[in-house]
Amino acid sequence: MDYRAMEKKWEKKWEETKLYSFDPNQPGEKKYVLEMFSYPSAAKLHIGHWYNYGPADSFARFKRMQGYNVFHPMGFDAFGLPAENYAIKTGIHPKDSTYANMEIMEEQLRNIGGSFDWNHTVKTCDPGYYKWTQWLFLQLYKNGLAYRKEAPVNWCPSCNTVLANEQVVDGCCERCHTAVTRRNLTQWFFRITQYADELLADLPKLDWPERIKAMQVNWIGRSEGAEITFSLENGGSFPVFTTRADTLFGNTYCVLAPEHPLVDSITTPEQKEAVDQYREYAAGASDIDRLSTAREKTGVFTGGYAINPINGRKVPIWIADYVLFSYGTGAVMAVPAHDERDYEFALKYDLPIERVVEGGEGLPYIGSGKLINSPGFDGMENTKGIGAIVAALEEKGMGKLKVNYRMRDWLISRQRYWGAPIPMIHCEHCGVVPVPEDQLPVELPYDVDFTPDGTSPLLKNEAFMNVTCPVCGQPARRDADTMDTFVCSSWYYLRYPDCENTEEAFNIDIMDKMLPVDMYIGGAEHACMHLLYARFFTKALRDMGLLHFDEPFLRLVNQGLILGPDGEKMSKSRGNVVSPDDYIDQYGSDVFRMYLMFGFSYIEGGAWNDDGIKAISRFLDRVERLVGQVCENGKPQGGEKVASAAEKELLYVLANTVSRVTDDLERLSFNTAIARIMELVNALYRYREAGANNAAILWKAMGDLVLMLAPFAPHFAEEMFNRMGGEYSVFQQKWPECNEADMVRDIVNIAVQVNGRVRARLDVEAQADNKAIEAAALADEKVQAALEGLTVQKVIVIPKRLVSIVAK
RNA sequence: GCCGAAGUGGUGGAAUUGGCAGACGCGUCGGACUCAAAAUCCGAUAUGGGCGACCAUGUGCGGGUUCAAGUCCCGCCUUCGGCACCA
């Protein structure tokens, strides 16, 4: 068969008949099956796309055939750096290349055989979409969840933009791997930390991979401790955060982050030069240096002193870059006896070390024990000491229990061109003013010089920048930055069902009907970015009354990664990239998809190897031959009866196959589902080989076979269904049901073990009760031989499987 | 260092709640068809021993629980992924 021609034929027919267009009023429970949308950085789909979208599409088709009203949309995450970098290199405008890529990709996605409804799609770079991204920004702003502040931020000198914390990997830009530096800039942030607790608390509710949940827990980094106020000698005070308030008596010095605003005022004239030098040094260090645990701790004394609130002791204040300004309060109380970092620092700079917890062999000791050298608290278990000491401080207003998070607010400004403009206006008189909603979208101008120079490209477009202030009417300037593309992707799943809406981002009634997403499939690399941001958006929008649910994605599955043949991640530089195209030309897209689903465990992935691809091709050929045979033999006349053992056996295999394939698809175990179908085909061959030819049974089995094949090889199944005289389309057929009665064999083979070792096999009637089975087992010759000289202690019968005899 | 996942034949990978380990493929070997090859069809294939029905050993390593452990418990080893000076 000419697979390519056959596939094209059905793709055309599906298109013409709008087979996949979604109608919310169709019967059947709604099922929102979603794959992470694709980024159109290149026109061609790579194996990773196929591996994500092919199997996910099979799942959607399966659910559709089961009678669900499946909503299965696809779109494009179209803004972003690669298109812009490509433009800088080639001179082709990001808009032109992106739209051209999307067109080709859409065609290729049809080619996969994807059952996507292209009437429900989004392109995040369409003004009709980003108008609402901007609108959502304004809603966050109005609700105090978007704010601007100056802060030291991650700067990628190669991409010429700031990055969110989540986009910095090992101190490098996650995109280009350039070492990230820090800059003090005024930027927009989303207050995701306000939802830290809920983002953490709701995780157990989700049917997500444990791995991803663990990563989010880790990332959110909830830490229970206390905030304790240290006053300064000459007035003023500063809070520190600590998880070890119990060790407060062992505090011998304090450390501020070099960026801490208090540093200037507490530094004495004698120390000023050293402090200034150190701050310069700290600012110059890249994150890579600064974050390294192996790095030796450094710092300088400021000359200032703080008062320990529990005992009034005067302790020196140092600055050191092992204290991070962005975590906690940017200041710590150092207890060198009970903290490794403080200990190392104290040794180096010869600061006093005082033990206040008993236990351990040497110092530092971080374990638990009784408090000592802590007047008023001595002898108390240190775990209780935390509460007691904080309570004592609380009376004086010098301390309280506090929860801190590792997660920071989400920095969303980007000094790049190809993104959604931030809908804000800067007015000399009125300050920062939101663009009125009726003036949205703030359109991204086409004609912009986006050669990177460290400033926002939009800054150079005067026509864009100059506006009148919506409050006072005087000349003002637009915000020149664009939003992180993760903002665009934080809400696209809400837009799909209502993507034509020009009045609102999404209609709440439609949301009530269609959301949340029932099944979300995509790569694990988004664990702490997209998946966290989308959850934050959902919760924030819910609190604004725009949604009625708490979580966007009820079930999440991460497909594995297909590696190069060498077992390494595919990359151009390694030269181990495998392109799907040649395989598809040779075998067709069904075979390719099905091989991906058969040759790997979906969750695991693995190194590419095409040994098995011929097997799938051969398998479909076998099915085609069978279809030819049964068609030739003619349809059943009626009146055929199940008589022979071969017929019963075939029905048994069929019933089991239906049952297993259904279960396997439910849990996305595609490889075993396909193996099951292969077994059915083997059974059909055996049946034919034996000369049997009961048309009723053959047509029943073949009919179910084609239906079960439909999710995996949609074009092929449509063709076979058609050849067998089925009325278009196979996807409007009902998923086969398992005939329970056929699943029982008349005779069951049971293993008999004596003391854990199989000694005999027994053919037993399926209906036989335990006692009969037990008696038969004990009467067996081989069992009796094995029991010679032993006394039977216990007999355990597991019906239809095993008899276990214990004897001494 | 902390958190998470995994380790099964020559090979990709199977094994619902502990219940006949290695399904289904690939590869290899043998057979049928053929003048021959390809394609197709049938059969064998964990390891060691035996002509054989069979026996013994086997799921990273060492212990344990159980009639029964790839699966559960304790202690390790290795690989991969994530976090990492977070006070």
C-alpha cells in the first residue's frame, strides 16, 4: 500500500468533513485533553514534537471513541527570543519568520494525524491574543499582584535582557548558557509569593508525577522560622530571619548582605574604604561564583554593632556575600557553634564561637539537644526552645514566628522586542499609569531596530514611545519593555475554548463548562516555570472572580525524552539529531507514530534506535492482509455458532485484548497496549492457520481490531474500516466493549507449589471450587512424590492461578 | 550535601493489589515456500548441566519479613534528573 497517498486521502476527507471540530453541545462528558503548545522556532517538527503530540493524540482519540466530548486544541507559543535572535542573524523580521513557521508547522501537525480542532487555536503573538495578555496584566496590577521595584536582577549579557530566577540554571542563562551577571534595575514583578502557601498546599490534590510535585515543593522552599529584631547602638534596628531561634544565645556577630540599605549608615569612617571595596567586589562577582558552595567565604567588618535582644549583648556587624539580599530579610544572626557557614566564617575571621546546645562530638553541631549557656532556658530541649525564646521576644516586640519561601516574585520585564508590550505609561506628573482598557491592545510596532544594545528595542521607536498621559493629557512615555513569554503561556489554555471572544479574555460560563484541563501532557522541563506560573495565574484569576476553580491541570503526564542513538540529548552540535522526515517518507506517519509508542516506555523515553520500526510496518501489513482475507470470504450470513475450541480461544483472546488495551490506554501505557493488539493479530493468524473460518467470529474480531487500532494508526484504521464496508468515519464508532463472559476459559491451568517450589501443573475446570482444587492438587502424583516423608501444614489456593502447599 | 526517579536476557522493554519473571518486539538459530534471493509463514531462543522428561541458578549488592519477593522492610553501590551558602 502507498501509505503516503492513503494518509493524504484521509487527511483531506477529515478536513472536508470537519471531523474534529468541537461542539460543546455534543453529547458526552467533556474531556479537555491538552498538550503543551509548541514554540515555532523552526518550521520542521522534530522527534520530540512527535513523541509528545502523537501519543497524546492517540489518547484523545481513544477518549473520543469512548464517548467523551473531547476538546483537543493546539496553538503556538509564538513570542520569544529565538525568533528575534534569528532575525538579528538573518535580517528576517520575527513576525515574518514566525508566521511562516506556524503555517508549515500547522500543516505538519495535520500530518501527524493530529485530531486537533483548528477552529479553536491561539497564536500568542496575534494582537487579538496579547490584547488579553495585557488586559490580564492590568488586572494583576489593579489587584496589587503586579508591581515595579528596583532590585538586583539577573542579567544575561548575551541575550541583553533580564531573566527570571527560574530561567537561571547554574548561574547561567538557560537559553544561551552565558554566565548571568547582576544589575540593579527597575522592573515589573508578579507577586507569585503571595500564593506560595496555596501553591504548596494544593499540590497533594493533583494527579501529577511525584517528581514534578517534589520539584515544586523544593522550588517554593517553605521554611518555618522566626524574624528577630536586632537594634543598633545608635538607634534604629534591623530584622533577621532564622530557623534556629533556639541558638540565639550563641549569636556572636551579625551579617548583612552587601546590598543591604543599612550598610551605609552603620559603617564607621575607619571601615568605609574596606566596606566600599568589598561591596564593589561582591557586585562584580557573577552568580556562578557567588553561588558556589565551594567558594571560600569572605566579608568585612562594618565597624557597627547590634544588640542581641535576648541578652543585650553587643555583637559586631559584618557584611558578606554568603548572605543573600533577596532571601529573608537580607540579614542573619550568626551562631558559629551551630551553623556550618557561620562556623567557617568565624574561624576565618577569628570571631568568637559559643556552644549553646549539647550534643555531637565537635563543632559545629547542628543536631538537637538540651540548651546550655542560655540563662532562663538552660536544660530545655532545643526544639522547644525555639517557641520559648520567640515567645519571650514577642513580649518585648522584638520577635515573631515567620514563614519564608525560597521562591521569589516573578520578574516579567524583558528588554527585548518580540513579546507583548507592557501596557503601562510613565508620566512625569502622574507617575506610572495603566493604559486604559479600551485602548488595548498596545500594539507591537513592526518597524523597529532590534539590534541588541542592552536597552529595550522599543525605546528607539519614537512613534511607539510617545503617548499622551491618559490621566493628565500631557506628553508621556510608554513602558519600553515586553513581557516574559511565560506570561503569554500562563493562560492560553483558558483562551482555547473561547478564542474568538473580542469582548473578554474568556467567558466565565464557558470556563465553567470546559475547564479545568483534564489531561495535560508535556515535557518535565516546565516543572518550576510554566506549570508554576499557570497555577499562580489560575489562583489569582479565581480570586478576582474570573474563574471558579483552583487548579488548571488536574492530571499531568510527562512524556520521556527521546535521546540520540548515542544515548545523549539530541543536539545539532553533537550531530546526533534524528529527523522524522525520512522515516515518514518511507513508512508513513502512522507507522512512525506507532513505533514511537511501541518502542519506548512513554514516561521513560530512551535512546533512539529504529530496529523495531520495520516490525510495526510488518504488523500493519499483516492486518491489511487479514482484512483482505475476511473481505474475500464474505460477510457473515447469520446463524454461525461458536462451536470449536479454536473459536472459543479466539473470543477469549479478543475479550482479553479489549480489556487490556482499554486499561493500558487509560494509564498511557501505549507500548503494552500495542503488544496486546499484536497478540490478537497473532491469534487471528493461528485461527486462520488452523483452517477455521467462522465469518461471524472473524468479522467481530476484525471489527474490534480495527477500532482498537484507530487511536494508534488513525489513517490506516480509517482505510481498513472503509475496506470492510464501514460507514465513515471509524472515529464516530464506539470503542469496543469487553465481553466478560468470553474472558473465562473452561479449563484453567494451575501451578502447584510445595514449599515455594513449583512441582506440578494441573488442569482444572474454571468453575471448580477451592476444596476441589486442593484435593486435586494433593492427589497429583508429582505432588505426592514431593510430599514424601513430609506432613502438610497448610494449603493456600489462589483460584485460577496457584496452589501453595506448606509441608514439614 | 539535600530531594526525586531508576537499575530485569544479546537488545528495546513487560510483569493491576506480593502469586508460574522475561509478555510483545528486535536480533540470532532452525524449518517451510523458491532454481535462487527478497518477501511471507511456522518453530526455537535467560544462564549452567543432561540425549531426554528434568535439575540447579537467576530481576545492581548484602541482610530480613512471608507458604510465596522484581514487587514489602533495613543497610549499601551505581546511574539519571532537580535543588544547592535559602540562614
